[in-house]
Amino acid sequence: MIEAEFNPMAIVAVNFGVTLRSNGNMHFVPTDAATKDTLRTILRDTIDSFEAVQTGWEAYDISEDYGAKRRIYAERKNEFMGDLSAIFDAGALDDLANVQDHIQDMDYYFAEFTDDQGRRAIGIKKATRLKGTIKARNRLVRLVDDTLTMIQENVLRLDQEFDVIVTDAHVYILNVGPMEQVAKIVANVAATAAAKVQAIHDAITFLDLSRIVEQIGSHPRVARHAASVAGNANLAAFQRAPIEALAAQHGFKFKELENGRLQCRVQDHAKLIELLDARRYHLDLTGDGGDPYRASGRQKVSAAE
């Protein structure tokens, strides 16, 4: 997918930048030709890491508990990709003066690449290892003419791959955890949580989620599930009977309100949202009634897989 939007073998320009944690400002940092070549290599190695993953490409799921590396992408216009998209759209930036004074304030670094067709790609990486070697000053040595020589200058370390590659249309995610930190996923999900639950309440007309709307802001994990559910294009097609049956299998019931909507107990709010997010299911392979299960990780598969 990436190489359909950007040619990593025909990079004609490279810029290196950092974002400061204290104020969120982005700056370019001047680099020499050798550093630019290394950044080109890091981009290609990142794309190779994507290609080495055996699974197919799958859309980023805000409620998924990602473990092993998977090929994950999101539309750049996705509401939760706004902070990453802003890096792509930043344009010309001022150079960072007195770089050595800002090293510990670096939040993440990025490299802007332009190919021979004028298309751009941005590689983004949390700056944890970049600035980690600063503490090792006067502990780093180099070999010169068979002699170990102390490195007196500050040394920064580039990583082997980027966490994220952003193109004009997509965000390609190799390392989900660092990506979510840069994209401020927790804060952005919390900010929209109540609206997401209200959207679910409005779409599934036989459920009452009014109490969940009031409490969702203090439940980050449930808020993620709610964001996922709200993004389901088939919400209005959800049916009452299957939901009641599955809820009973997971040990919670509903009471019917005067308006005809179903309301669960407060302690079952998280269970209900997980159920709507296809995170709860019931399996009976032996004919003995089976057992309820909760899935924190999942991958949708086709009938042929």
C-alpha cells in the first residue's frame, strides 16, 4: 500500500524535525548528507518491516488490544489521526536554535521525505532512544587508530525504524503504543466519549445508554470501546433479541423503562459496551451449554481464511 503512494527508492529531498514536549512546537533541525542518507535507509527499513508481517493490511481499531506487530493503517482524515495529520500538513518550519539546550525536551522526531513525483511521506518516531545516549556522555568511546577515544560531544541515536509513516491519504502504523502517544489517542477519545455514547443511544433505539453518557468520561477503556461501536456503520440494524440473549449468557439482564428502552445495571455498563463492540461472545462446541468469552484482541477474517 505505501509504495502506491510514495516511492522510497526515488527520494529527492529529506528534512529532519523534532517536536518539543513543553510547548508542542515543531522545528526543523539542519542535517548533513550522511544523516539524510541514513534517514532514507530508516524509511526503507520501516517499509520492509511492514512487508515482513505475514498478515494482510487491516484498519486501525481504536478498541483493539494490539500485541504482535500487524499491518495497520488508518485514513489520514480519521478523526483520531488529527495530531499525526498535522505533522504532515505543517509545511515549512523554523530551524531549532541551540539544539543542545532542547534535547531533553524532545517528544518525538520526524523526517519529511519527497520523492521524484513531488509526493511526500513523513516518518515519525518517539524520541526515547534519540535522547537516551545523552546520559551516557563521557561514557561513549570510539576506535581511532586502534585506540579508544572518549567522545566529548553530545550524541543522539537514530532508531532502526519509524513508528508511523504518514502519506497524503493514509497513516501506516508499525508500533501502535508510541503512535497512540504521539496522536494523543487517550485524550482525544476522552474528549469525544460522551458524544460517541449518545450517538449509539440515538442509533440503537431499543437501548437506554443515558447513564453511560454521564459516566463515560471516567472510564478510558470503555470510552475506547464506545468510540469503536459508534463507528460501526450497521448500528441501526442491531437487533434486540440477539443482544438480550447474549447479555443473559454473560450474566446481566435489562429492565424495560416506560419508554420501552432497555437499561442495564450500572455495574454492567462496561459489559454492554463490550458486547456491542463484538468483544463478548458465547461458544458451545460440546453441546453442554458452552461458556462466555471476552476478547481483548481480535482480527476479522474472511470465510476462506
